[in-house]
Amino acid sequence: MATVRAVLTKDHLDKARALVASGKGDGTTFADEKADGLVLRIRKTGAVFAVKWNGKTRTLGPLSPSSEEKPQPGEIGTISRARELAGQVRAMLRDGTDPTAFVTGKAAGKSDEAATVSAEKATAIGNGIWTWERLIEEYTDGYLGNSRKGRGGTIRQPSEKSVRTARNSLMVTEADFLKGKLLTELGEGDFEKIRDDCKKAGRYTASRAFISYARAAMSFAKRKHKGKSGLGPIVPWWLGVEILEETAVASRTRMPTINGLARTLYLAEKHRVLEGRRNKRGTTETVLCGLWWIALTAQRTGAGLALERDHILPWAGGKDGWKVCLWSESVMKSRRFHALPIPPRAVLLLERAMAAGREGSSFVFSATAMRHCEDDKPISISSPKNLLDRLRGRPANLGKRAEGLRGDLPDILGDAGIPHFSPHDIRRTFATACGDRSVRGDAISAVLDHAGIETGQKLIRSAEITRLAYDYSQKLELKAIAIETWTDALFEAVESEWRAHRLPPRPGRIVSRPAEKALDTRGRRQFSRNEPWYIAMECEKAEEDRAYLSSILNPWEMDDSPEYQAWLEARLQDEIYEAQQDK
């Protein structure tokens, strides 16, 4: 290939155009002796300017086909412009900046300044400096998705739900214009625009959540990755971006009364099959037990319904007839191991739920509708809420659109004078009721697993379940104070509700408990207006004990006399009492 070295002029450019037009110049190169490394290479289809530096060649752009017409974007029409570009590219290479984006930007018609910014940005990204997308990845999967130290050096376990929520909040459609931007390019106006656009679209929760998670993610980047994020020397402007007052969540004071909650439980038991509904099978035993369980324990639905059967243990050295229920860090919002003492009547509820659950399930409140190849799982956390919605006459699967679309569906709870509440609001009722009854605040917080009550932080392992359950840090005796006060008050209200609806006994007959069968054909506990289900279960257990004791007694004389029957009854009562004490 022929190389012509000279101080290039307009004549050399015209000659290059002529060689291209004749098709005879392929392989010829004009090397400029005035601008270091600048060359004009001639090929069959055209001539291209390039610059050589440090053993490498960078293309600058094609020579314009005509010297008479204005060059198109990306074309180079004069030797002076070629020398200017060559100087800019060589300067970038010396500074460690990749000029590819600069050259591409110029070809697209960008100004020198805009093309330079593009080149610097591309170089920064190539060197690992974080973009908005990289921040989301590092904050969600890299930070929230892994174990990390909390206050006091405790280990905080990751939560898939938290990771998913954070990612969705940062990747709202309104934030699409941030894609590809370096964190150093972002400003207050960007975050405010996303916040305002979400609000205009009526997405108040998205507006709040974006600001909350964006501030947290940017602070994480500056605190943990000053160099890679590029935020090290930057003043944290993002902390000054606040949510709009119109989108702020009002302080929540909504909660059912104890009597209202008891009435709700009564109506849920009574109205398993609701009028106007296509589903005539009625509420399942498991879902109904799930609502009772949330009411009795005041736990969050996510954790409360995820209780495993193997995590129900006797309370060694604790109250008679009580059990201890355990939850691992993975299901707790606090990411802390949690243990809760359970009184005998609540234990009966667990037995009721397990008896009605899916055979072979490891969960107390097991899901019955399982799709093909699905793993074992508990019922949905929405199940108690959906049950309350059905009792309020809300159409299924309509969400907010259900408002005003009730039609002919009866509002059973509304007609009973029970204001709207969610399962989570029961926690507020629990705290208020216990506080009104002078229960210690730390006992209330311990049951609710609020931050500030330090419970066990160790990972739950099968071999350690028993030891962790009775670990002193679980404060079982303290939690039992609040749990006993609450369940006693709720059971009293429940029994008052049943008394208010109890059928009067027939003349000349004393009805001690319902005459109906205990279970229906589906294995569900039958509803009785005479007494709650747990009293029926207690009677059944007492009769079972009586039958067992009668079978093992061997009195020396069989006698139908009243005296013998009185003695036998007293003996049976003694045996029952002793058996209960042994338990």
C-alpha cells in the first residue's frame, strides 16, 4: 500500500476524492506531517480519516464526498476539522478516556461538548462507575438480598419480599428516563419529577415509596461504595427530597373493638356460605382458623400463617397446658427469631387447623388449592382479609373497583355495626386492650415483635429448636402476661357474643352443649348457636378422658345404687384432675 507523507491540504483531499471516484486508490494512505498521527485512508467505497496513538488506530470519520457541499453529520470536509478532531481524540486517549462515544456522538451531529460528555460517561461506565441500573442491582440483590449487621451487632437476615418491593419501587415507569445515567449525573429535579409524575397518575404509594427507597439506595452507595458510585465527594442532595404532603400516609388509628372482633368471629363461623356468591362450598376450615389465629395472637399475617407443625413445642417448666410456637427469621418482618407462648384454648385452635389441613403438609394452616408441581405452602396471607371482604359484601377480585359495586351482596359486618378493619389492625386492638388493662409495655412489644425488644438472633436449626425456644432472651414469661390478658378478654367477649344469640332450651330440658354433630361431611367443625367451638372441643376431650378412665377402673363391686354411682363420679373426677395435673 502506498503512503504519501505531506502537510495535507485541500488538494490532497480533492485527490483522495478523485481516487475513490476512479476506483484506483484502494490502499493509498495520506499521512499528515502537521498533526501527529493523522492519516487519510482510501478504500474502494470511500476515504476515512483516522488517528494513530500508542500503537492503536482510532477512526475519526469519513471524508465528505464533495468539497462544494456542506458535510453531513459525521463527515469531515476540511483538513482543519480533521486536525481538530485528531487533537481531541489524542487528548482523550492520553487522559484515559475512551473516545469511541465522542466520535459516535459527532457522527450523530452532537456538539463537541455533548460528544465529550458522552465519551467521559462511557469511559466511567467502562471503569465500573455506577449507573442508575447498577445502583438498583447493588442495593437490592447485593445489599438487601444478603445478611447484614443490624444495631448492636445482631445479624439481620435477608427478605425476598423486601428485595422485591425495593426493586419495584425504584423501577417505576416514571423513572425510565434515569436508565443509563451515572449517579453523578442525577439531581434533585430528577427525583422530584418522578415523585410528582407518580402523584399525578394517582399512584400515591409509588410516589412515597420511590423517594424512600431512592434516598436509602443513594445513601447506601455513598456510605459503602464512595469510589465506585462516584458519590464520595458529592453532598447528599437526595436527603433533601421529601415526599409530597398530599401523598403522606395519615396516622392509623383504625382498629376493631374487642366486642366487634368477637362479633366478627361469630359471624365468620355462622356465615360460611354467603348469599349471592357463586361459591357454595363456603369458607374452608383452614381459612377460618387462620382468622381466629391472627385474632388470638396479634401476629402479622405473613408470619402468623406460616407456622410450621414441628415448631409447636410443649412449654417445659411453663404454664400448665401451654405450648410455645416458633418462627424463624426468614418469615419475620424484624428478621429475628421469635417464640410465643400459647394458652390451652389457642392450642385447641391449632389442633382444629391441623385436623382440617392437607395431609402431609408441614404447615399448620396449609394451603389446599395446590397447582401442579407446587411445593408445600401455607394459605395466602390475603386469606383472612379476603374473608373479611366477603363478609362485607365486596365482589371477589375487584380490588378498589369493588367500591360502589356491591350490588345485592349482603354486608354482614356492616349490618352488625362493625366498622371496616383489616387483620393488621387487630395488632393495634391488642396493644390498646392490654394497655388499658395495665399490662407492661415491654410485654406488649415483645408479643408484637417490635424493634427495641431484642429477641434471639441465632439462625434456627432443627437441632437447636428446643434450646432456642426456651432461651432467656425470648422472654416467654413476659410475653405470657400480655397473651393471657388478651386471650382471656377476647374469649370472654366471644362467649358473651354466643350468649346473646343462644337459643333458649326446650321446657323441661337443660341443654349443656349442642345436639348437632361436631363435624360435617367436609370435616369442618359445625357452627352452634349454643357455644363456641372451643367449648365443644373441651367437652369432647373431657368425655374422652372420662371414657378412658372408666375403662381402666376396676371397682371391687358393680352396683347400680345411687351411693355407688356417687362414689364412681367422685373417683372419676379425682382421676381426671390428677391426669390434668400430670400433663
